[in-house]
Amino acid sequence: MEIGIYSQIAAALEVGEPVVLATVARTRGSTPRSVGAKMVIRKDGTFTGTIGGGCGEAEVWQEAMDVIDGAEPRIVTVDLTEPTDGEDKICGGIMDVFVERIVDAGA
């Protein structure tokens, strides 16, 4: 899957489109993905890869939409320890996800 991530970044940069790379930088407790898991988010909202799915991934996606529009890179802390109504969680940890905009440096 990582090859797909990097080919998506390269393809976007070839046509001058910025993308956001979200990378799991730190985990504590039980999390859906390990440190180094990546997701690339495009300006149209589509993405490749996963950092775990569900509400946590949606939270990171929302932050990525701000970053792709020029906001500063940031660490998004995804707290999976809080109970939710309706569905049982298999995770109960915390992930720090680094969200950064990638653009062609020569553009």
C-alpha cells in the first residue's frame, strides 16, 4: 500500500496539485494502525491509504482539508478512549497524526 501512497503524491505533484500527507507519528494503547501508517488526501477530498478508518480518520481528514488550503501543518490527536453510542470499539488508545501539505518545491 505504501507504494500507492507515494505514486499518488508523485502524480499530484506532476500536475501541480497540492496534497496532504497524514502520518501516524505516535500511538499509546490499542490503536487501529501503527506508527508510520499513511494517508494521502487530495483537494477534492478523495484519499488513498488509511490511518485507521472511522471517526478518527474523519477527524484527520477534516484537518487535512484546512491544511491543503494553506493552513499550517499540525499534529492531530485522535483519542479513541472515549466510549461512543451504538457500536463497540476494538481500540482504546490515542494516536498523534502529523498532517502536512506537500507541494512541488519548484512551482
